[in-house]
Amino acid sequence: MVFKPRNIESRQDWRDEDNIKLYTITALDAPVDQGPYLARLAEVKRQKAVNWPNTPAFVIFHEGATYRYLVLAWWGNDNELFTSVSVHEGDGWVEDPAKYSFCLWDLEVFWFERNAYVDLVYCDAPDLDAYRDCRLAPAV
């Protein structure tokens, strides 16, 4: 297999009820249907002991060539990025870190989010709202 860029999208109004930033990545020539991902995101968040409304976080809904991936990432302990990766295997969603992780297409979002976090939250004047408004610009 050879690397080919994938379409990465995000918009200011793409947030869940706790203001987690949403991104989509797709290997297909169609927009990502966020519905199945939003239901899984709510379930994953319920399983984690995180104060989501006050936590800098982002999620990637990745429509891969063979599977759907939901990559939830949140900042904690000042400068650590925690992740949860769920994969839809046909019968349902699975979170198995021994089997699945985020992939190289997701790393573009991770790098952007790392820099946004450093500039806007892990600084002298933290601004969570500014972090939530800051988005990776689509490739031209």
C-alpha cells in the first residue's frame, strides 16, 4: 500500500455537547456520516472519569478504507495526551489497544492539536475557548 493524502475536515460548529472538537478523515469520496460516531463518542465518554466540559479534547471520526475509527484524545496532568481508539468491526464498536490504535493520517491532526494546546492552554494565560475555536485548516 502507498500513502495517499486523505480529506481532513473540521468546522467551528463541529462540537459535541461538551465542546469537544470534531474532525473527520475519510478515504472515500463522500462526507463522513457523523451519526454512528456521535453515539459511540457518548458511550466512550461515559466510560471515562473525565470532566469533559472543562477538559481540552478533540475527536477524530475516521472513515478508513476497511474500518471506521473513532479516536478520542484529551489533555490531562498538565501536558499528557490520553487517547481512546474505538473501531467498528461490523457487529459493533471495539476498544482494544492491543489490536487497534490511531494511524498515520490521524497524526496530522495530533500535531496541529499539540501546537494549539501549547499555544493556547499550556501557557501563561490559558484560554480553553480559544483552544476550542482553533482548527486545522483544510489542505488546499
